[in-house]
Amino acid sequence: MLKIQGLDFPDLYRSRLGSYKYGAGVFKMDWALSQPIPFTSEKCRRAGTVHIGFTEDEIEQSEEQIHNKKMTDTPYVLVAQHSNFDDSRAPEGKYTAWAYIHVPNGSIKDFTTIVENQIERAAPGFKNCILDRSTMNTVQLEAWNPNLVGGDINGGKQDITQLFTRPIVSISPYSTPDERVYICSSSTPPGGGVHGMCGYNAARKVLKDHFQDFSH
């Protein structure tokens, strides 16, 4: 945001935004498959989204390592298998799926093998179903969407400090010193994962500030 030309932001506000911290990035994969992912669990085969983590300790260690800018061979994996339920997502008789893992912010490492190994543990034979794949590391994700700084899909680190004070400590985090500009991304409360609420709250603030008859 600070790179946008023509914004009327005072130096103090720019400085406060400049100290905003970003969290872990993601490594994303997409697959073309010859059949649905062969999860051993029937519940997983019937789910649109599957969160893969084999033990509580494994998940906790994985996330802790990532935020210490390290990586494990057994990361937590989020998998979406949309074509099982939406025929428009793949050619007839074929399937698609995507997944991502958390990785250190800005990492350019290829985690293909690690991701596919984790899915294979939960779905033996998965690798044999792969017809084609594509990958995007954190740098490629940011190039595709500049909001994904360092591959951070949550719009900033969501620790105890920045959970509610996004992007700065402010009574109105959606407005800025420039009355023409509002922030509606996941860099405002309630942050990433609560889809649409940041924009909804920002829109309500715009209506309140600029339309006097707005009362709901």
C-alpha cells in the first residue's frame, strides 16, 4: 500500500504501517488427477476440504518450525478436492485438487516432494493418480497477487499483538489519514480466514463517513 503513488499519508502513519509484520508464507500446488484422491478414510473421501496432520505433536512442531524460519518433512497440509462435488472443475472422467503448506515467508524452495509424501501417507496410491501438476512458491504468489507479501495469505502475522491491531492500533483500522482511501483487506480485523468480513466492515465505515443517512 505504501508503494501506491498519490496517497496523502503523513510520515508518522507511513512509519507505523512500515513496522507491520508479515507471517508465514505458503507453497501451493494444483493437480490434474486420473481419479479422486484415494484417502483411506471414508470421511476424507467425502470431504471437500481435508486438513492433514497425523498427530497433535506433529502439527504443533510443524507450525513452530515454520515460524522459526525452518521446515519439517511432515508439515500440516490443507487439501481441497473440489471436482469430487463440482463436475465443472475437470474434464469428464478426470479430477482436480489443490493444496498448500505453510513455509517460511519469502521461501523459494520447491516443497513438491514433501507435500505429495504427506498426502500419500493419508492416501496410498495418490502419486499414481497424478497426470500433471503446477506449483507456486511464495515469490511467485506475491508476483501473482502483490497482497500476498512473502506468500502470506493472511495479510499479516496474526499473533496476539496484531490479531486486533491490524494494520495499526486505531479506533477505525479501516480508514486512513487520506479520506479517499480505506483498507478492506485481511490486514484489518478480523484478519485472514474470516472471508468477506474485512470488506464488509470497511464498507460500513465508508457508508457511515460519507453517507449521513446510513443508520444500519
